[in-house]
Amino acid sequence: MNAIKYKAIIKNGRLDMPIIDLPEGTIVEAILLVEQKIESNLKIDETAYLLSTEANRRNLLEGLEELKQPQNYIYVDITAL
């Protein structure tokens, strides 16, 4: 079995594909992998999502507290990289 990969965008409810040079009558199996974007499909606020579990909330709040303490900062000399 051979594979041909092509990325397309649905326009007017149709999948527009380029002409593929295959012999007439060739049987093909098409699998559509649909890319989904959280911001447009689920309308989830990022902050609400990050705070949605107790473990995430606790880790984020601990991280914010650590930022208040400059001794926790890690300084990097860009010229040394």
C-alpha cells in the first residue's frame, strides 16, 4: 500500500483535492484527520482551563509565590550561550 499526504481546507462544504495521477478504477481508502482548534471550537478561557483542577491551581499559585522571591530566579548570560 502506498500513501499520499495532502493538506486541504474545506470550502463551501467540499473537500477540494488536487488531481492525482492514478489509473481509472483504482480503489483508494481515504482517512480524514480533522485539525481542531480549542479557541474556536470549545471557547475555553485559558485561565479557567489552567485553574480547572485542584492540582493545576495549586501548582500555579505556588509558582506565583516563588516569583515573588528573587533568590529563586535563574539568571542566564546570553553572551555565554
